Amino acid sequence: MTSSPEPRSAVVALPAGDGGGAPLSERARRISVFALHAAFVLMVGVAIVVVAVGDMDGRGTLLAALGVWALAYVGFGPLGLTDWRRESATAYLAVLVAVVAVIAWQEPSLLFLMFLAYPQVWFFVEKVRVGALWTLALAVAAAAGPAIAWSRGDEPLWGPGQTLVGMVFSLAMGLWIFRVLDESAERAALIRELERTRAELAELHHAQGMAAERERLAREVHDTLAQGYTSIVVLAQTAAAGLPPGADGVAERLALIEEVARENLGEARAMVAAFSPLALDSATLVEALERLVERFGRETGLATRLDTSALGDGGAELSRTEEVVLLRGAQEALANVRRHASATAVVLRVSRVGAGESAQVSVHVEDDGVGFDPEDAPGVGLAGLRHRAEEVGGTVDVVSAPGQGTRVTVRVPAR
């Protein structure tokens, strides 16, 4: 059996999809199904009793027709239809039309069953046009017998008229049902869009909160630890300058105090730089990298250059958070060059690759130093950088080997 692509029904359980999913909750669906079954049992049961105890022609034919309807209902109608199967629904509706035709021909007084038959059409069709055709078929089947009887003078005109009035109400009900389904699908789509927007806003607020907390910590470190270490360095220098001749041991201790204070001051400043992207406050990413490369070359004496030829005319087009990740990546890589590489030259490249959703901007820092095995020395700084890059959907790659230099690449998505 084949499945309908996007079925719509008031009762049958439907798969959720981009069209909005089932319009009823599970509890409401169960109540509707129960009401449908109860109405069927009640009305068909009454019809069977009327036929069984009444004095009418064609009793066997009527009971057989009602029995066939009940079997179809259980076999491939509402009671047996636990998932959407177009062939089963079509077969059931065909049986329904045939049963109504027999009842209308044999005993028009049983056409009160149309109050059950008409609504069932709209429970098992996917489109308004299909429902209208089945409703028309039911109306023709129900009106044909009474119309012929009326033409012979055996049936009053109001019999076929009632059938036609019922058809009009059925069509109105079907249009209302499908309008409700369409509105439900629109609401479901709107809810999904709102949920996506809320998730994006929550992620943005989280990132902004993290950035604000980093800047707050940077200010705290700058105003407390960094200032304290600076005072220790100055005090140690002042004390060393005032030592009398021959106090070599004390001078050595003071020099050690100054050295330790300077190292910790450097760590505090590095922490401030890592938390607070001051270099980006009034400059583009490329300008911040230019200053970083220029200062690194001046401080270390290494041949250092910045290559932006692969960036293209479109520029970086990054958010502040993404720019911070690239800048921190360059700072961390250059700090490792300073400490461990014993290099003579460093190249920092900025490039943009791809287009659309797959576009990326990357910063590469490559040196000609001693290199290392990345598996044996992952480094705390690189681990932190990877975590920061992952927060914005980026990656960090380290390529190195002993004696072959090192290349650190930081990539982030670009818009």
C-alpha cells in the first residue's frame, strides 16, 4: 500500500511534517474517535432494530447491507484504519455509497443514517474537491430511490429534498473542517518558527553574557592582580637600588622577586588580553592583526609578516565573537612561537574560502621553528582555543612535526 504525501484528517492519526503535523492533540483525537465509534454503534444499531422488528419489504437485503457496512467499518474503515491508507479509505467510502443506495431504494425511512454517512466522508479525504465528490455521490445514492418513488407518487417531495439539504450542510461542514486544518497547520508552522527564533535569541544572549563576563573579569584582573604585580616590580627595583655594597645575597633575592613578579604580571596581562578584545574595540580584524604582527616582530626580532591576499574583496564579514576567536587564535599561536618554537620567521595569513552557508574565514600562523608532536603536547592554551572556536561553530587545526615547524589554523563560519 502507498502512503499519502501529506494527509489531512480530523480523526486519523497523522505523521508530523513540515505541513504542521496533526491538528488535534492525542487526547482530543481519542475523544473524536470514541465519539465516531459511539455514533456508528448507536445509529446503525437503531437501524438494525427498526428493520428487524418492523414490517417492511426487503428486510433481508437491508440487514445484509447494514452488515456489510459494519464489516467494512471494522475491516478497513474507521475502526481498522490506524494509519493513513488511501486505498482503504477509498474502499470504505465506496462501500458506504453502495450501502446508502440500497437503503434509499429499499427503505427511505432509514435515511436518518445520512447524519452518520455525510460526516464520515470528511474524516477520510485529503482534499476539499475529493470530499465534495464523495458527498455528491452519497447525495445521488440517497436521492435516487426516493426521487423515483416520488415520480411514481409513492414518496413525498420532501424526502429527496431532505437529502439535498443534508448535502449542503455536509459541504459546509467539510469546508469548515479543512479551514480548521489549514489554520492549525499555519499555527504549527508559526510556533516552530517562534521556537527557532527563541533558540537563536537564547544563544545570542548567552554569547553576549559570556563576552560581558569575560570583559568584567579582564577589568578585575587589570585593576587588582596586574596593578599589584607592577607595584611588586617597582618595590623590588627600588629596594635593590638602595642596597649597600656587599649585599649580594639580598640583591639576588630581590632580583628573584622581581623576576617572579614580572612573570606573573605577564600572565595577568595575557589573561586580560584573552578576556577582553581591546584590539578590536576601534579597529577591524585585519587592522588588529597588523598591529599584533608588528608588535610581535618588534618584541622578538623575528621576521614576521601578515598576508591577506587570500581574504578577497568581500572582507571578513564576521560577528564580533567570531573576530575575537580568530584574534585569540593568532595571539595564542604567536605566544607559542615566542615560548617554544626557536623560529627565525613567522607568517600570519588570513583567508576566506567557500561561499554561502559553507563560507569560512581562517587565520593561519606558520613558523619555521623546531616543531613538536601535537599528540604529545596538546597544550592548555590550544585546548582552550578549540573550545572557544567550537562555541561559534569553528575549528582549530595544528600541523607540526619535530624539526619541521608548526602551522596553527583557526577557522570560523563566515556570512
